[in-house]
Amino acid sequence: MEVNRNMMKVMPEFIKVNFGQENYERWLEKLSKEAKDIFLSGKFTSNWYDSDIYFVKPLLKMCQLFYENNINGCREYSKYDTKKWFSGLTGFFVKIMPISFLADKFLIPNLHSHYRIVDVKTIKHDKGHWVYSILGLDGTQGAAAEHFAGVIEVLLELKKKKDIKVCVETSRKQHKLYTMYEVIYKD
């Protein structure tokens, strides 16, 4: 799987802001040479990068170092990144778009613009309850799944929804990994 460069650009900033320069340098030292070099340079010249080398392993290393191996660190990074991304005009459009459009027409294309994924389906879309199924997050050890959960949370926060819960569950069927998202919120 590949990820868009925008998924990685803010990661150094997030670590510096939340854990300090010294811990950022400690994180860099734990990365592969390829990942360390690109994060140090800040030059993401390609649109797409191998998710394992440049996204999953750096995120999981961050979770190991700063979140006691808790994968929810990926979700926290996602929230930070998403809030930055949607802080301007795009955020304004999210706030005014109908919730049904956000659920069916905005989230899935947004996911495709960040990950090269095999298949995304809306299973259920009722007021206050959505269910998505994604095929293709294999090999991410939960990092990409938790990242997308953070995106959903922030978008619903922009819509002023309350009691937001995004539950992530993975299952394997016929040698394929499915990730299910159950999204519950109140107006």
C-alpha cells in the first residue's frame, strides 16, 4: 500500500510540539535510514510513498516511544494533522455541507486521496450511525485504521456533533483483511 506525502509531512511537527525537540531527535534515530533522511530533509518529492517505510513504521515507533505502545497515538496524530488540513476554507466547506454528503461523498474520496486502497464501501448510513468497510489496509498493524478513525472524529467535531465514537474492528475473510468502522454520534 502507498500513502500520499501529505500523510507524513506534519509528523515531525506533531512530535516536536507534543514531545519536544529532544524526543523528536530520539524518534528520528529509531527510524530506517530512508525514513530518517526524508523526514530530516522535509522534501517529499513524490506524491506517493511506501506506507510501511514512511508512514506505518514511523507512526508505530512514535506510539512505542511516546504512547507506551498504544496504537491510539496514530489517532492522536491524525487529529492534529486533520485539524491543520481543515483549518481554512476546506474546513468551512465541511462545516456547511450536509452530513449525508460528508458521510457518502466526502469521506471515501478523502480516504482514496490519502491511501491507495483496494475497496471502500458504505454499509450503513443512518442519522447518527455510519458503518464503513475497507479492504486493503493489510500490513499496517492498525496504524492506518486508527489514522482514518481520527479523520472521522475531527470531521464530525467540525460539524458540531457530540458523543462521537469511532470503533475500529478488523477481520480476515478468505485471506483478505477487512477493516470495519462503526461511527456513532449525536446532534
